[in-house]
Amino acid sequence: MLRPGARNLVTDVPGVLVGNAGDARLKSGVTVLTSDAPFVAAVDVRGGAPGTRETDLLAPGRLVAAVDALVLAGGSAFGLEAAGGVMDALRAQGRGFRAGPALVPIVPAAILFDLANGGEKGWTANPYPALGAAAFAAAGEDFAIGTAGAGTGAMTATLMGGLGSASLVTEAGATVGALVAVNAFGSVCVPGERAFLAGAWEIGAEFGGLGASATRVPHVAPAPGKPGPLAGNTTIGVVATDAALDKAGARRLAEVAHDGMARAIWPAHTAFDGDLVFGVSTGRRPLAGDMEEVGLGQAAAHCLARAIARAVWAARPAAGNLLPCWCEGE
């Protein structure tokens, strides 16, 4: 029987730590995934409007073999500066890629667009470097989901979005986890219902226990209920495992995990989203073989679908919200 890890968070993967920092007035924030040692990371981008930093070096064959942290941030392009705050904190700890006499922390980042969500955006100094540093300082095994971190002001087509996470222990004994900030153009629920599109993948009552909807999703895209420009969306996430993968294996993990996004959001990967998934391996458990790698990909997709639903399920009402939260329909 499939079962989540002890926390049902990505930090069930041994070695993974996550920290959040958010600003309720800004209605935005930052989430940092890190570890006590560098880890393998790759990325797969499917959306038409991505915003990223240092993702080219994650391709197989690039010089840098491991990274020190990954950043998920609100703020559109301004949010990419959160990685600078994380870099400063890592450098102060003596961590980074050795380049001659210098240490250069490697911190790839991805952002979502939350500049039109009703928060106060009239800053004179970019707030994201400080939010990045604060999120890194808060990194640990326990962290909040819902209206937290990079999901603080996130929205979907009809409901407030948020930060989600889920985990799974495979039959082979590996641990897989997902972390995601959901700010999608599409919907996570069947139109007119409270049931989540990911309901068939739910374990227990981790996002309400409503099960799968009996309603067939129509074949046309929904009209978005949220205000703001159509190009202001994006779901960004991380799937991680303790099984030892190289960059190519981590990228494949991220590629297959996108199936989970398509299961949980309709429509996903649109021209108006910057949807992407990072794949991470802490390498603390030997990989048993090619067939185990197949199972890891399926577990990653399973976790990401559940994490997306949990992000919206856990979101809570806040002053200035432009859309209702799922919990307000109870």
C-alpha cells in the first residue's frame, strides 16, 4: 500500500530542508529548498512564460555538478533577486562552488507572477533579497503549507492558490517528495464543484477526503475568474528523492513529474504559465536499477498532483484577497 512519509512533506526525503518567508501586506514571499550538503538538481520547463535564474547550468554536461539551494519566489522578475539573499547567507557559512580563491554558492531560482494580486507593491527597495535570506535562515524539516512562502499571494483560476507539499515511500524503500507554489492560469477543481482534479490520487483525507469527481472535465478552457493580465500565472515546483540520480536522472524525474501537474490543474502548461519542475537527488540511497528509476518518476508525479491540491486546500483567507479560499466553501 502506498503511504506518505512521516510529515507528508518534501522534507521526508532525508537531507532536504525547506524554509519560508512571507509578507502579508506585500502578499508575496519566498520558499527555499536546501540541504546540509550540495545536491544534484535538474529542471524541466513546460509553460510558455517562465522566469528563471541559473537554470542552464542544471543541464547534463555543464561544469557544476551540484547546487546549494533552490529558490521559489513570488514577485515576477523582481523575485529572482531572492536568490541573491540566499547566496549571501550561504557564502557567510563558507558554502559554494570553489572557483580559484572564491566560493560561489549555486542557487537556481524560479518565479511566479503575483504583482496583480492586491498586495502593496510600491516598494522603493526590492524586498526579495531579504525575504530570500529569511527563508534560508528558517530552513528545517517542518514548514507551513497553504498561505506561506512563495504561495503567500498565489491564485488559481477561481480560488486562492498556495504552497503545497506531499511525500511517498516507494515499494523499493526510496522516499520521494514534492514542493510546489500554485499560481495557475487553470483550475484545481472541477468547475462548479469542490472536488479536486487530483482527488483520485489522494491518500486518506490529506486534502479534504472528497475523492474523485464524477463530473467529466469539459474540452474547452475555463474563463479565468481572477483579475490581472493573462500572462500572470505559473506553477513552480520541486520533486526530490534520496535515491542516487545523476543530472540526467534528475531531469527525467522532473519530466515525468509534470504528469502530476497535468492531473491536478486544468488546463496546465499554457502559454500564460511559466510552469516548471526542478528534479533533486540527495544521493543518500543507492539506486537499485532502471526499473526503480521508472517507479521514482511515477511516485514524483503522484506526489506533485497531491501537493498541488494540498496547496489550495491549506490556503487561508487574508485581508485583500481577490478570490475566495477553498476552505470558505465549507
